[in-house]
Amino acid sequence: MSQLDALIQQREALDQQINAMRQQARADALAQIHALVQQFELSPADIFGGPKNSRSSATAGKKVAAKYLNKETGETWTGRGKPPRWIQGQDREAFKI
């Protein structure tokens, strides 16, 4: 067996040891975290924090009223984001609701 083969085998053995120790350390950390969460009755918001500002959480997920209407197809657009093809390059005042 060459010296290179011996080193490769040593590296593989070390990689296996490292992975085993990493998995054990992870399991220990998770057990400790679970115990602390139960002990102090922590919520995800306590751990990871809540919304940065109350305004963004209050408006998140709310629908915005449509401002423009394509009378031919009934499609609407709120005026936010990329404009749809039916309004691009045209006077938007003509499509206002």
C-alpha cells in the first residue's frame, strides 16, 4: 500500500469521525433548545423575533383595490408592479376606474 492510499484512508476515517461528532453535537444542541423552549414557554416570535415594524405586518397579505380596468376583457390592474400588456404604451387615464 502506498503512502497516498494510507493518507486517503486516514482522511476517510477522519471524515466519518467528524460527521459522527457533528451529528451528536447537533442532537445535543437540539435537545438543549427543546428543553429551554419548554422551560420558559417560548414562542417562535420570542426566539426569532416578530415583524420589524408593525406597519409591514399590518399590510402584509392585504389586497389592493384595482385602479385600472380593461373594458374589453374585464381585466384589472392595481397600478403596482409591472403593467399588463393591455395598458402598456397607452394613456392610463382612459382605463381608470
